[in-house]
Amino acid sequence: MPKQYLVHNDRLAGYRNSEGVLFVRNQRANNNRTVFYCDEYAIFWTDIADVGDFDKSYGFERGIDSLVPVMWEEVESTDLRGSVDCILERGMSPLAPSRRIEVPRDAWNDKVRE
């Protein structure tokens, strides 16, 4: 079954040739809080305002398989909900293609009001 990740398209994602940063949790570190992971560079940021600033990033050696996707229900009542730009669906195999699900900003707002 594919995993779904909430994605933030930061201003430097194109520079990194990145799909954007993924909202994830590392259950062994960072007090199980949400971090923002760039799979292409295997780095993460702890604050969404710092995403794209390499001086404020942290290396991550274990890879995305050790990270848990953050679910919409975890961010819908926080300030982070406005930073979700799309959903990325990835197959379980590293060779499986990814699929971006673009979600209009209005749909996020409607979901929050429900």
C-alpha cells in the first residue's frame, strides 16, 4: 500500500531539484514532533520557516523508510495547515513512481471548516 505525505513547496525546492519537503516524524529523535524532510538531500529542518536554509538543516542517515508520514488530522488545527501544498503518494518499492495530488488551497480550508 502506498504511503501518502503532506508536502510543502518551499521557495528553494526547484534549486534542490526537490519535490518539496515532506511532513514527517522520526519516532526515535526530535521528541516525535513534526519535521520537514528533503528526500533528495537526506536532510531535515525542525522549523518550517527555516526550510531551504542549509545552515539550519540537519543530516539524516537512515532514509525515509524510518520516518512516519504526518497525517492531515495532525496539522489541520495548527499553523502548519497553510503550508501544505499537495500530497505525495509513494509506492512501497523505491522503484515505484511517485504521484503528486495537487489540492487547491480552498479544499484545505473547506476541510478545516468541516
